[in-house]
Amino acid sequence: MQLPAAASLAAPRGVGLKLNSLGPRGKAARRLPSASGQPAPALALGGLVGAGLAGAGFRQRRGPARPSRKAASTAEEALPSLSEADLLQLRRGEQVRRQERQGTHGHGFVVGDVDAPVGVVMRSLEAFEDYPSMIPVVRKVTVSSRDSSSSVSRARCSYRISKFWLGVTVNHSVDMDAGIVRFDLDPDADWPRLVLQEASGFWRVEPSPDGPPGTSRVWLVVTKLRASPLLPPCIVDYAAERALRRATCWLKPALEDKWSKLQRHQKSIDFLSKEATSAATLALPAADSRLRLSSCLT
């Protein structure tokens, strides 16, 4: 998402996803318009649907929809399956992205490894007020309410996105123990829904099974998304091509830089603590000698 928590149906295990650039019956997929050929409003909306609302884009699949019964009974936070090719891609330090669209509805996911501990990643994702400093497309955040009285904390945030300061309000829930940050478009928000009618999903953070200790595997799963029927198809296509990449391109560099700074800060503290301990240790013999001399004189 580029949205702190933006939009997101984890692709159910029973639903196949397209992994190539060919359309139905092997025909080449229609090329999307380039950035240089898009007017400014299209770019703005593309940025909002794509970069601003994580997962607001999805690849179109033609033909009748075939919803899986398994998807309805699966827990909302269930993760999509990864193939051996996907796992190899993750081991190379690359992201795996899948997305699909049927009409104005869609779902998708992004997963990648980050060289930072789970706790650091989770604390960053739940720091909604810090999103403008981490996510380039987020201009302003107002946390209107926050409840941390239970194991699952909740927050309601209003975001201003892109250079046009488009507004969107999101309800978040954070389960630190489970490593999950959910986001749902607020149905009672005052903003006009010119881009998205519905958007839900979650971030999932877990220790990376392939990386060294202290490495996290971070998922962004778009579980439910419905675009406004008012959007021209060319804008939806443009956003779909870029959405998931823009939603997570900030994640790895921002969090790894933050973890690096925390490590340097901790090393400075450890060094100063060690120096203070050494100075105190050296001072003890001198103090003890003075004490013995004083005892002899008295």
C-alpha cells in the first residue's frame, strides 16, 4: 500500500493465479498505457489505487468467476501457497507478487524477506502516525482514535495520499502476538468513494524460514477489494500494473535502515556502558587504598 494498511482476499489456495503475461488461449495480454501517455489525473488516481492503497490493483482474469467454497471457510488471515519457484525467488532476495481481478473486484498478495526482526517490523507497521516518514505517497495521517486495552489494539486513521491529498479513512487492528496488522476501509467515513468502494486486508509478519536469525518474512495480503464503477478501465488497468509493487517498494529499504540505526544506537549505548564500568572498576582500588590509609591514621 502503500498505505499503512490499505486494501487487501488472500488468494485462496483453491484458486489458480496467472503467472505469465499471456491472456486467455495464449493470446498476448493487452499492453497497458505507459506513464508518459497518461494525463495527470490518471497518474494521481493510479497512485492512489496502487501506491496509496496497498493492493488496490489486480490483474484482470477473463471468463466467469469461479469462487471457491474453501475460501469462504478459510480463516481471513490464511496465507496463500508458495511454489518452489516462489521460494527460490524469495531466497534470492526478491519479492513474490500475485494479483487477480474479475470486473471491479480483485485480490492479491506480496511477500518478501526483510533484514530486520519481527518486533521491529511490527512496531513500524503499527506506528501509523509515522507513515508519512516511511511511505512516500502518504502525505499526512490523523489518528482519530486508538484503543490498546486488550491484546488486539485498534485504531482509526485518516490518510491524505498523493500530491493531490486525496482522503481515505481506515480502521486498523493490531495483534502483536500473531504478527498481524489488519486494515479495512471505514464504511462510515465522510470521504467520497470515488476510487474504492471496499478494501480489506492485512500485513502478516513472521520469522523468515530461509533467512538468518533476525530476518522477517512480510506478507501484504489484499483479501477484498472493489473499485468504483466510475473509474475508467484504462485507469484501473494502469493502477493494477503498478499497485502491489508501489504498495511495498518502501518496506525493505525503510525497515532495514531503521534496524541498522537501532543497532548502531545500541552499540553506542553498550560502548558507553562498558567505558563507565571500566572507569568505575579502576577507581575502586584507589578508593580502597585511601580508606585503608585513613584507618591507619586514626
